[in-house]
Amino acid sequence: MLDVYSTYSEPLSHDTLFWWHDILLSHDRHLETIGAYRSHEDAMQIVSGRLDRPMVHFEAPSSHQVPAEMDQFVTWFNRTAPNGPEPLRALIRAGLCHLYFESIHPFEDGNGLLGRVLAEKSLAQNIGQPSLIALAFTIERERKAYYDQLERHQKTLDVTPWLVWFAETVFTAQQVTLERVGFFIAKTHFYERHRDQFNARQDKVITRLFKAGPDGFNGGLSAENYLSITGTSRATATRDLQDLVEKGALIRTGELRYTRYWLKLVRDE
């Protein structure tokens, strides 16, 4: 969503929301309406459980109410901007913005993603530059807690606990962003140090380890993992792993069947 970063300072409009929805959902051929607010007659409900005994967590305004509700939302968003007549503090505005939008649930699908995009636009306007934080990633990682908080505070006028949770999530997202940036910088240094040092098998495994991200390969890389990824023999895997350790590409921990390997990254260069 590069458009969010390049146009963050512009006022929000219905057309902007339609444009974002079209970009994000144009691939979904199952949706009746893309790039416009929902218009179906069925109730817009958030449900879980069995099809014959669904549990309704939340019911949004009916489709015929959406245009008027969104008129009010867009007006509120622009009036509470830093240069608007009723400015709100950054975290309060972004948190309210997301909860407000999700409670209207104006589109047939994609409301969660668009709500996070709006929160990032709100933060960017308040800090005066694009908010390059991993907010969507962090919320997705805490998916259950996120939905629990949404459900709890879509049914009450006291949204203070929601704002506290949202603010903490934004701060966590900042830390996650710093960790990910540090990881990618360390990755660049890693390949600079080990350029042309790996054979095809080793290169494939190293690529797979980096793909796992900053949290690393789940449980560490084992010899069995190496065999599975490369399809090589056990003897060759042993030689390859030992070679990677000697070259300073991997760190070895544990012994015998508990031996595990981890990327050796230098994060303070």
C-alpha cells in the first residue's frame, strides 16, 4: 500500500477508501462488490462456531445505513486531524479510528486490513511523516487478543481499555520494526562476509533460515532439517554443516540428537 505513504497528509475521502479496497481486493472474484461499500441485504455479522449453531460476536449497521455512517466517519477523521478543528492526540485518534471503522464494517470484505491502513494513515498525519511501523504484522501476530479486544469494546461506550491495548500494540510494533530492520541489515552484512563461500545446498538452507525471519527457524536447524531441505545424504549434510560452522555462518548448540544450528548474525555493525 505505497499509496498510504505517498498520500498520508491528504484528507480522507470515500473515493480514497474505494481505491484502496479495489487495490487490495481486486483479485477476489467471490465478492459481489469491490471498490464500493457493501449493499447486500443480509446482516453483516462477525460469527464463529458451527454453521448450524453460529455464535454472533458482533452485528454491524445494515448496508443501507453504511453511506450515512461513513459520511460521519470521514468527517470525524478529517476534523480530528492535526490541522483540523478538533485535533486529537496521535494514539487516541488512531485507536478510535480503527475501532470506529471496524464497528461500521462498511465493505463486504477486507475491513480488518483497511482498518489497519487507516490507523497507519492517522498516525502518519499526527507525526508528520509516514509511520513505518509493522502495525499490521504485529496485530496479525496477536490475532486472538486483537479480536477479543474488538469484540469487548464494540459493545460498550467505555473504550479506554481498548485505547490502552492499542497504544501498547503500537509501541510493540515499533520494537518489532526496529528488530526487523536490524535483521535485514545483519542479513546484508552476512552475505557481504560470505559472498561466494557456499555451495548450492548450503545456499538453499541459508536462504530458508533467513526466510524464517528474526525469530529464526523454529527450534533451530537440525541435521534432519538439512536433509529434508536439500535431499542430500547424511554424510554430505554433516560435512556441509561443519563447513558452515567453520566459516562462521552458523553457530552450533547442543550435542548428538539435540544438536541445532543457528545463523551467526552480527547486529552491531
